[in-house]
Amino acid sequence: MLRSIHLALGAAVIASTAACSSYPAPNQRMADAVATSRAAQEVGANTNPQAQLHLRLANEEIERAKRLMEDGDNKRADFVLVRAKADADLALAEAREVAAERDAKAAVARADALQSELQQAIAAGQAPAPTPIGGSSVPVGTTTTTGSTVPGPVQQPAPVVKPRSEGGAR
């Protein structure tokens, strides 16, 4: 009886080990999670509290997945790495959002400064010459150094309206 219990326990251990080792190591998921975590750090996730939280969670999950892989539990490590990649993606998105907002504010400030500068120049009578639509400062019809001629605006012909004939078929 004791011998059959030992055999059953041995078979169970072998079966559970075989089941865990049959699941492939999630090396690609690990690489993806680590790369996204590093990208979030480089973009500045450590400067935003929300991004910092998600980055910390991602890094903790990556470390947990490494331990699980060392223990041979690749399936659980794979699931943990899915969560780690999601947290790293969120940290990266939050960091990019903050950077985009900062850049937008800087652009608005620069536009406001240029507008103010232009208003001062107009008030002083020193307004710059207007730039034609399209941004070209070359007059229409001028031949450039490349030999091409700057075209003027395209004029559409007036539509032709045919009069109805009075005696036509109805």
C-alpha cells in the first residue's frame, strides 16, 4: 500500500513538472515588456505620478515573471508578462501625453509671442510684407533658378448653361 502511494505521488510530481515544462518560456513577451518599460523611462514616466505608478507595477511584474520562469512556471510567467506589458504601455502613453501637452503649451506660447511681436510691429508701422498663400515668397510668373515658372492661381472656366428648347419632346 505504501509503495503504491509513493508511485502515485511520484507520477503526480512528474506529470506536474512535465505540464509546466511543456509550456514554452515566454522570452518574446519578456523582451517586449522590458523594452516598453525602458521606453517609458526614457520618455519621462518617472516625472508623472500616474506613469510612475504604472512603470513601477510593470517592473515588479517583470521581476515576478523572471522568478516564475526560474521556477519552471512558464505559463504563469506568461500571464504576468501580459499584465506587465499592459502596465508598461500605459506608463508610456501617460508619459507621452505629458510630453505632448508640454510641447503644445510651448507652441501656443510661441504663437502668442509671435502674434504680440506682429501687433507691436504693425503699431510701430514696421509690419513685414505679407507672405502669399502657400508660403512662397516668389512672385507669380517668375522663373526660378531651377528653370521652373511659379504658377499663378488656377482659373476655372465658367460653366456652360444650355438653354432649354421650347419645342422639344416631353
